[in-house]
Amino acid sequence: MTRSLSAEGSGAVIETSKIVYGALLFAWVFVAFMSSALIALEGTTPGSALIAIPIIGILFSATGLLRPKCIHLNGEALTYRPVWGGTLVLRRADIASFGVFLVHHYGSGFLICRMRPEALNAGRRYNLGYLLSPDELVTTLRRWLGGKR
């Protein structure tokens, strides 16, 4: 994800680069062609169900090019807009901390937002999407939150 404006300032936007979605689209199209070729060589009908996975990846990547994942920070709230699905608005006062659920030992994983126990959605955790190297983003979000962990 890339940043624009200062994270401390009002109106900071953090979004996934369209280059990432373009690379994903290329990779999924390649996988779809390879899967189609293997299915055509074997001539099996059950194997054609496997083509659905690359098609979902192609649709996700193409949608990401048009509407990339975005986190908008302002003085009062964090607004998260995923590639698919509705926008999530979380009040700054209700957020307890940000963290990462690690998937890979290099630091890649899902960005997690934990809510305060006294908030309306008490103790709930929100998944704010997968990140390849979330350290800088988590630091930025913690700084926006006021240094709370």
C-alpha cells in the first residue's frame, strides 16, 4: 500500500498500488491459460471446475485496477474501502490498536484493527486486508491513533 499526504494530517489516504493489481491480473491470466491447456490435453470434465479459481482471481484483480483497496484517515475516523464489499467506517475513539496476523515469517499478513471493550462493537476485530510488508503501514496507523498499541 502506498501513502499520500501525512498520516498525522487530515485526509491521509493509504491505498494499494494499481501496479500490484496489474501484476496479479497478469499472473491469474497466465494460470488460467495454463489450466485451460492442461484440461484440454487431458480432456477431463471434472478438471474444468479448477478453472473457476483463476477466474475469481482475474475478476478480483480487474476490480482492483478500477477500485483499489483504500484506507482514508481523518481526524475522527478511519474509512476502509475494500476491493469488493461495502465501506467500513471506524471511529478513532473506538479503536484500541492495530496489528498484523502474520501469514509468512517475512512479515506478510492481514492488517487487524481491534476495537476498545467499551465501544459499541466491543472487542471486535476487523480484517483490513492482506499486506505484503505491513510494518510501515502499521507504524503509520499507530501514529495516527496516537501512539497507542
